[in-house]
Amino acid sequence: MNVQSLGPHESMEIHEMVNFKTLCLAKSKLMQGLVFDKDLKHLMQRDVEMSKRQLSELETIYSHAPFRIDVNTNVPIH
């Protein structure tokens, strides 16, 4: 069985793209409330939808990373 996996540098690059696209998605969603032009609001909504699809695709690719990092959600944040 031939299992493909990403190299460590490729995994980090995918991680950086996920961070960037998440930031773009959040910004577009937040800025929609400040925009009154219908065309611009529609364009921003299309960007939100496209970013969601792209993040889903990146998540699929990232699943081939050679490592996993578990986040401990039980640690209190000060």
C-alpha cells in the first residue's frame, strides 16, 4: 500500500496557509457588517464561501502530515 505523506517543511507551509486563510475568513466576515454597498457585500460573501472551501481542502491535505499535535484543552489559561 502506497501511503503519501507530507514532508515536515510542506506540513509547516500548509499550516501557514491555514492560518492565513483563517485570518482572511474572519476579516471578511467581520467587515461585512461595516459595508453598505451591495456589490461589495456580495463579493465579500463569495470570499467567505471560497475561503471555507479552501480551508476544507487544506484540512484534507494537512491530514497527510507526518506528525500530529494534540492540544490539551484542560490547561487553564491565565
